[in-house]
Amino acid sequence: MSETLRQKVDSLKREVDALQIHVMESDPPWYKSASNIVSIVALLFSFGTTVVSYIHTEDQDDQSSRQELRSMLQRLAVLSRENIKLSKKYADDPTAAMALGSLNNQENALLIRQAAELARKLRPKHLVSGPEYYSVGVALQNAYDLSGAAEFLRYAAETSNDFNVEIAADRMIAALQYQRGDPEAGRAAFQKARNIFSKYSGFDPFTQGSTHIWTELAWAGAERNIGAMDLARKHIETCKTIANSMAPSPGATALRAQVAQFELQFANVPQNAAQPLPSAPGAIPLPAIH
């Protein structure tokens, strides 16, 4: 490149640099530019609209999932009633009863899996109630999924502020521990159920006494199912003590009769004879261990 040409290029470069400096010095700051402010406001509005739309859509999905879960639980309850009706309706036709019962059981198994999946999806958002957790747990137990049943019964006990749901969940958790071969964990769970009124105060003496009796009877049944008859009889004795200390009333009389009936069932059972104890009102069914 010739010296003349180089000088011209340098001169042009200096002019361009000077022009750029002039332009930059003459432009106002970005926050004083109306066009810049409009663009930023538009961007923020668009972002806010997107966030609100996303939250609204997520809320709608959650509500839809909750409604779906409730519908499944209602259908599961209907299926249980239908199975009882079928067994009576087709008492003289066991083949038909078995076929129809099998179809109900297939639907039942499918619904239980779907209900458990939905409840797990909604759980982190605290959108499932204690009774709903309990219903899923009971359904899973009926389907012989003891691990899943224990999981949801634990959720029910942890999240419920309802006395009836929590005591039922605690008793069933205890019974499940016996079924799973862990009686020590079961005893701890039954003791938790016995301590229920340390959390729920204000209940009348009859409610407290009757609740303790049904817990002790369920506990006795669980011990009987594993052949621990000495422990089972101790719980029956505890029931008798509670029942005899209750103020006279028709309810107390009925409870004493129930306890006496259970005591007769235990009377001639030898030690280590594992047998199922028939369920009583308010008690948790306790299938025998095979």
C-alpha cells in the first residue's frame, strides 16, 4: 500500500471514530429513550402474562386431577358394594358370581393403581386430604399391596387433623406391621393409637373409653394372629378394666357385652395358636398370617 493511500485510510478511520464518538455523546441514556421504555414494558407485560397463564393452567390441571381422584375413590366404594350384591344375587350360581367378580376385581386393580399415582402426583402440593389418603390405603390393602397401603395410611395419619381418620389409620398401620412380620413396629403403632387423646383433647369420657377399648381389641386380635396369646389376653383384661370403670349407660353396657364376647373367643385358644379374630364394629379387620 502506498504512503498516500495509507494516509487517506488513516484519515478516514479517524473521521469514522470521531463520528461514532459524536453519535454516542449525542444520544440520551437508554432509560430516557421513550422507545426503549416502551419495549421494556412490553417485554415485562408479555412475561407476566405468560407466568399468570402458566399458573392458571397448572391450577386447572390440579383441580382436574383432584376431581379425577375423587371419582376413582367413589367408584372403588361402589365396586365393593357391587361385589357384596353379586355374591348374594348369584349365591346359587357360583360360576357367574366368580366371572362377574373377576371383572370387578380387574377394574378395581386398575383404579387403585391410577388413584395411587394421582395421589402421589398431588401430594407435594398438599392437595390430597387425610380421608382420601386413607381410602387409597384401604384399597391398596384390599389389593394385597401392603407396602403401598402402609405408605398411604402413613400419609393419612400425618396430614389428617380429624380424630376418626387418624385413629383408624394408626390402627390399620399397626395391623399391617403384624401382617408384614414386624410385630414390634406394630406394637409401637398401636401404642401411638392408644395415645391419640394427647393430641385430641376435649372428648368426653365415654368416647375416650370406647376408643381405647376398640384399639385394645384390635391389638389383642393382632397378637392372637401371630400366636402371642398371653399378650392378647392382657389386652382383653385392659378392655375389661376400661369398660368396668365407665359410668353406667346403654353404650357402656353394650361395650361390656362386646368385651365379654371377645373374651370367650380367647378362652380356649392355646398359646401359639394363630387364628383370625372376627372383626367387631369399629375394629380393623385382621386377616390371619399364613
